[in-house]
Amino acid sequence: MLVGKPDCTFARQKVYHPPRKYISILDKLASEGTQMDEDRASGEITIPGYDTLAERGDAVETSPWGDSAYQRHYVWPGVEPLLPELSGARVLDAGCGIGEYVGRFLERGADVVGFDASAEATAIARKRYGDRATFYRADLTEPLEFVPDDAFDLVFCNLVLDHVEDWKPAFTAFRRHLAPDGELVFTTIHPMRRYRRHRDELSGYHETDSYVLEWGETDAQIVQYHRPIEEIVDSLGESGFRLDEFREIRPRERYEAHNPERYETAMEAPDTLCVRARPIGTDR
Ligand SMILES: C[S@@+](CC[C@H](N)C(=O)[O-])C[C@H]1O[C@@H](n2cnc3c(N)ncnc32)[C@H](O)[C@@H]1O
């Protein structure tokens, strides 16, 4: 478990080192004899971190949600062409945050269910769109018992898996809840970007490893995982998906005016990955 320099997603974050709070949580659990794997420990930090960011709202200078310049002018133009026809589509927004994408899907005529592990973010999403969409507080690393099987045309998961160590349980659940001809679209920070920015803190490009960020002027801490690209592709295949589109998002020109620094680095090398996958066969 390592810490590192801030990722540009979180342009104003400062370095948090060493991760004493993280270590102390693990030490405390070990001394209490509690069984706690690293993934759950990650949630113990990340979700309260997102609760804080949701509570702080506009007071947080760099938004983690879909309303940031990075998301509006870089991620969304990259991801939108991969989405199916949304009018009448049944969409599950996994890790919906405060509902930024739920709003975009509703505008385009979709029926939307959103869930997020942050109680504060879920409450805000429900307040904004609860009259038109359904929201749950839930963790995507656990079975999603609140939604039926084969129920969605699209499972959308935007910049959420970055906080999850093992993607296979989440992908397996997504596949279960997708209609046989449905599709999964997700985004994640490009592993090469993470590796280049955090190489001193990571075990190596080929290893899955994590670090903790402290978010700007807040005391929110967020655990981020690096993993090699081959693990992303393998996790999909091992969870019953066929890779359909794999895009290293290229910045549009107008992004430069909104976030010149990140535009420049995204022009030099890809910043964020956008993936579309489809279920294989009908075995669940
Ligand atoms: C960068 S934010 C993105 C939110 C939203 N998808 C958007 O783009 O506006 C990451 C979100 O993932 C959620 N999250 C992190 N780990 C999660 C988990 N294990 N299960 C469900 N949500 C999780 C956080 O609470 C946070 O809302």
C-alpha cells in the first residue's frame, strides 16, 4: 500500500504521505483481530472521503463529479459516442455520485436506476432526480440485490472502478443485471497515466497497487488503484464479457480553454480509457 503525488484528475490535490491514517486503520484492525481485506479497507477510507466531498459541494474547488471541466469537456465527449440509443433505454448508473450522468440520461429519455456507496452523494442525487429516477445506496463489490437480473440495456460506470481492487465481482454482477443484448460502458484513468505519475509509489507497472490522495483543501482521502491494461482486458473476459470498443480518449480542442494543463498532458499521452463490452452467451 503506497501513497503518491496527486493525479491530474484532482489537479489541486496535494501529496499525502505517508498514509498514516490508512496504516493506522489496518494496524488497529489487526490488533483487534478483525479480518479486513485491503479492498474493504479501501472503502473504509474512500467512501467517507466521497461523503465529505458531497457534503462540501461547491466549496470543493475541483469537483470529483461529472460537472468538472475534465468530465464535461473530455470524458463525456469521449464516452457519449459509445452509448446505445438512450431513448427508452433501461440504464443502471453504477457509482452515480451526485447524479450528474443520471441527469444526462434522463434528458435523453432513459429510465434510470442509480446507486452509489456514498450516503451523502446518493442523498444529493435523490434530491435532484428522485422524482424521475430510482436511487440506492450500495457497494458495487457486493451483490446488487435491489435490481432484477437481465434488466438493463446499459450498465454505465464512470470513474468508479479506479477505487476497487478486484473488478471481477463487479463485472460479474453487471453481467447478471444486463439484458443479454445489453452493454457495459465504463471509464477509468489510463493505467499508463497513473503509472507515469505515480511510478515512485507503485510496485511496478505490472502489479495492481494503490495509493491514497488527499483532496485539495478538504480532509477527504480517496484510495486509487493502478492496474495494468492486460488485467482490465482479462477481468472482462473472465467475467463473461466480450470487449467491443476500447478507446484512449483524445481531447477535443475546446477542452483546452477549460483545463489547459490537463489538455496538454492528454494530448501528449492518453489520460482516460473508455471501454464498451457485451455479455457473452447466456450462462450466468
Ligand atoms: C469520481 S466519482 C464519480 C461519480 C459519478 N460516476 C460521476 O462521474 O459523476 C466516484 C464515485 O464512486 C463511488 N464509489 C467508490 N467506490 C464505490 C463502490 N465500491 N461502490 C459504489 N460506489 C463507489 C464514490 O462514492 C463516488 O461517488
